[in-house]
Amino acid sequence: DGGITQSPKYLFRKEGQNVTLSCEQNLNHDAMYWYRQDPGQGLRLIYYSQIVNDFQKGDIAEGYSVSREKKESFPLTVTSAQKNPTAFYLCASSPSRRTGTDTQYFGPGTRLTVL
Amino acid sequence: GDSVTQMEGPVTLSEEAFLTINCTYTATGYPSLFWYVQYPGEGLQLLLKATKADDKGSNKGFEATYRKETTSFHLEKGSVQVSDSAVYFCALFSGGSNYKLTFGKGTLLTVNP
């Protein structure tokens, strides 16, 4: 089945540690995205990538980093510089660089809790 | 900048009641509009979309019409079921060089038997 997988589903981190969230897609999509979801705030864009080896900051990129070495993969690292990392993280992809009418498809999410 | 405003929830209805969730937007140009649904503990799923004025998106009994004159995209369903209980997000994409969706804050719907 084609789709987007995120792992792990739940992740616990101690303060001061970096942690990497995995996102893989087998839909052959060019574009991939990372969103953060907090209660009552909707989704906010962290980073996005329109093509391999290229990515851009979204609205809340501070304290996060990404890489796009393969078309299928777009891992997100939450660094110790992120002041309030506890949240639900969603990865998405869309078919092409021009996403005007292209639908974004979402993974099941990773819930990160900082202890 | 682009923005989406949804009616605040939570919304609680009885089974078979009529549902409306209001959504209005501010955007430059001619945005595409979307409704996504999120079931508890899951990611978002596309519910329906409309790409130009007067288009009606529909899926699973839900409908929304792209109204450019009122900058609205209200979600409706004639008879809700318990299984429709979820969070609903209105979103827009308005093109340009910033390839992203702008989301509303979401509306929690609870349907009681």
C-alpha cells in the first residue's frame, strides 16, 4: 500500500537532548512537509522541501533541522534549542512542486513529550 | 498574509442532526480551499476540496461550496453520525513562491447517539 509512515508513534526525550523523527513516503511525491500541532492552534509549518537536496524554512523553523537526501525520506531533528518541543508532529507530502491544487497527504503523526 | 478563520468549537450534536462548520478566509489571488478531518490520535485526511469559485466539493455526505463573494467555504452535512466525531480543519493554498497550506485552528465535533 502506498502511503506515508512516521516513526515512532510516541517519543519521549529528556531536556537537552536532540531527537530525530522519521518520515518516509512511497507515493513518489516530490514535495514533503513537516507540521507541528498544538492544542487549539491548528497546524504550523516547520520546514518543507520541494525537491531532493533542497528545503526551506516554514513559519516556526527555529530549533529544528531537516535533510532531504532521498526523495522518499524527510527526517526532522528537534534540537535542544527548541524551547517547547512537546507537541504532535505531522509529516505530509504532495505530488509536485506546484501545490496549488495538489492535495497534501499526511502521515499518522509522532507525539513527542519532553520529560 | 493568508489566514483562515473557523467557527470555534467544540460542537456537540445528536445523531442525524444537521451540521454546519463555518470557515472564512483572507488570501491574495484565487486560493484553493480544503477541508481536512482528523480522527483521535491520527493524522489528517483530506475530506474535500474546491479549486475555483462556485465549485462544490463533496465526500461522504459532506459538502462545501467555494464562495468568492463572501470569502467562505462552510462545511455542511445533512445527517451526522457518531463516526463523524473528529476535528475538522479548513485550509487554503494561495500559490506564489511559498508552497504551503494555511490552516484554521480546527473545530472539534462530537456526535452523540
